[in-house]
Amino acid sequence: MSTVNSITERDNALFEAGIKLGALYHQFTGSPVNLKTVQSLEKAIAESISVQPFVENISVRIDRDLIRARLNNEFGYCELEGRMLDVVLNMRYGNAMVKATMRFNRELDYPLMKIEEISDIV
Amino acid sequence: MSTVNSITERDNALFEAGIKLGALYHQFTGSPVNLKTVQSLEKAIAESISVQPFVENISVRIDRDLIRARLNNEFGYCELEGRMLDVVLNMRYGNAMVKATMRFNRELDYPLMKIEEISDIV
Amino acid sequence: MSTVNSITERDNALFEAGIKLGALYHQFTGSPVNLKTVQSLEKAIAESISVQPFVENISVRIDRDLIRARLNNEFGYCELEGRMLDVVLNMRYGNAMVKATMRFNRELDYPLMKIEEISDIV
Amino acid sequence: MSTVNSITERDNALFEAGIKLGALYHQFTGSPVNLKTVQSLEKAIAESISVQPFVENISVRIDRDLIRARLNNEFGYCELEGRMLDVVLNMRYGNAMVKATMRFNRELDYPLMKIEEISDIV
């Protein structure tokens, strides 16, 4: 048995926040990167996602220490991995605001996407 | 001014639904495809997304007519485009259920991701 | 100083072989996968790349042991990584044949793409 | 019947050139973009591919007119498509140099990857 609920601005803000983080992850992980190019990749990812609907703002930070740790092979570059990403995303849908993050969680050994805060503009 | 709200199972179900659709879109669009291979691509996409957390079930349908329309070039294949996808996704987070879809919207000329239904298991 | 050379079928066969392996890698790595879904992913990757120009045949094998090793997190799935892939690709351009592979190289700690054999159909 | 040939620096330069163009295409097409963000995406793509082995230099240009043509929907952005890309890539493997391009070919209606020049450093 289930009860059906109407769909609110808050619901849509959360759904859209998820879409953006899922998109970011699967579009850009795998990109070749090293310490000289990490900054242009951060900027391009943030700007790319920022053009999508309902994004108020987004910050993208890639873990340089982890890049450095990956550069032990002889080729001098690695790939962007989910665990390198630290993303803070603010979404607005109507009067609903959602802050969501993607950040590597060491206990779970997992690049965790998480709702940080939901608020209403009043 | 804003008021802060606590985060519910419903919120998480919606956020997770968005993640899956954003991931699906940006992971698999661009894949080479033709009419002989469309079925294995549909199956792989559905199975791939189904292993992610909180997915109850997912169906993926790729528009054969649109593939056919793209095959006018001399190479006999095209790429998977967002507008070819018809996806129905059911998510469960605790007692919250969300049904979400991705489907090409002709009026908007856009592969629209949409919350179709939110319900509680009681 | 350099000397310019004319472009042969052999040259094109090698160039096209590289295109296919680069495409495969960057299209499909990152796909969610587990032991139940690995077979449909292998099949979809092989069929997808097979529709591209000049591909005679392709085999794609994903390392189940490495998937198993990645499933230590609580979520029961992982992502397709380059090092999981074992690909054998045969290309034909005119009378030139190229066999190329992508295979994890333990010494280099790198998913190496390599020309295995070049031959002419006589 | 076939005859087997030994593998030269020229062969490897061509194979590696193909890898880079295939990688570029399937890594970055699908990225959300508009006229304000196109420059950072161009820069990130060029820098990302430039870190890979054997790349001497690369230039990436995205067609602003085509972006403009795609912005008719109500959302104010589009996705990077293969046909928007104009890429010039110079590779070096030992003493072999290869210049390769990816450029939309209107007659074929196809984003064509092509060997432009092969030369030896003498």
C-alpha cells in the first residue's frame, strides 16, 4: 500500500541537484589530468555544470595530493577519479534551495553525494 | 532569509533518482549504435544503472525510428543521443518511493527528466 | 628538417585502430558494474565498437577478479576501470590488417594499448 | 594469405594519434556548454589531451555558430557535439611525426578524423 503525494518545489530542487552531480561525475571522470592542467579542468567542470537549469552556483576542487600519488607511473599523468572531487552545489527551484556536495568519504571508501541543507526563501 | 528544514527519506529518494538519471545520460550518450546493436546497449544501460544504490527497477528503451533517421550517412551507425532515450526509474529510500522518467519532450525540444510520482510505503 | 611521406592503407588502419580503442576506453570506463551485470556490459561494449568503420571484429573481456576485489565497499558495485579491460581488436582498411590490444600491464601499472600485428592481404 | 610486417615508429605515431582523438571525442562530447563557457571547455580539453603520451601539441576550437544555433531551446545551453569540434593534433613517436585532425565534414555529415601529414625528423 502506498499514498501518493503532490510534487513540490523542494522535491524538484532535490531531483535537479542529483541530476547535476550524477552528470558531472560521469561526464568528467576519466579525463586525463596532471598538476599543470588540474586548474583548467576544475574551471571547465564548474562552468559546464553551471549552465544547466536551476544551478545557483557550484565550486569544484580536485585533490592535488591524490593526483600526485597517482603519478608514479612513467607517463606523468593520471585520470580524474571520483574520489579526487570535492564539489559544493547550490540549486534553486522556485523558492526552494538545496545545498548538495560530492566528497570522498574515507570510512565508506566512496565518493559520496549528499544533501547538506534544504531551505526555503521566505 | 531562509528557514532550514530537516532531511527526509523522501528528499533522499528524489536526490538519488536525479543522480541515477544524470549518470545514465552522461555515461552512455555518445555510444556508437545501430539497429543491430541497440538491444544490447539498452540491456547494458539498464543493468548498469540497476546496480547503483536505492534503484528498485529501471527500464530503458532507445528510439529505433530516430536511429533509422540518423543512418543517412555512409557509415551505417550513429551515436546514442539523449533524445533517443525513454527511461522509467523506480527508486526506494527507506519508505519513500519515487518514480522518475527521462523522455524526449518535443515541445521543449529537450530530453526531459521528470518526477512522475512520489509515494510512501505504509 | 623533415621529409613528408604519402599516406597508405596501413597508416589509416593503424590510425583507425587507435581511434576505436581511445573511444572505447573513454566512452565506457566509469560505468557502474558488478558480477551480475558484467556480461551485458562486455557484450554492449563489443557490439557498440563493432559498428564503427573498419572494424573486422572485436572481443571485450572484463576482469571479474578485479571487480570482486573492488566490491569491498558496502554498496555492492564498482565502476568499470581501464585496468579491468582486455580487448582484442582487428581492423581492416583496404588490404591492410591491424591487430591491436588493450590490456593491463602490471609492470607499467597501466592499461596499455598496443599494436600486436600488421599484415597485408595479398 | 597475409604477410606480417615489423612495427615502426611511424606505425606507433599513427596508432597513438588515433587513440588521442578517439579519447577526446568520447570523453568530452556531451559536456554542457554555452557561449560564456565555451572558452574554458576548449582550454580544458586541449590541456587534458596534451598530458597524454607522445602529444607534441594540440589545438581545440569549438564552433560558436553551431552553439548559437543550438540555443533555441528555453534552457540557454546545449551539449558539446562532435561536429562542433575542430582539433589539430601533432604527435611524435621517436623520429616519426604525425599531424591529424578532427573536423566536421559537411559532405559526409560526419565529424571526420583524418591523417593530414606524416613526416620523419631527419
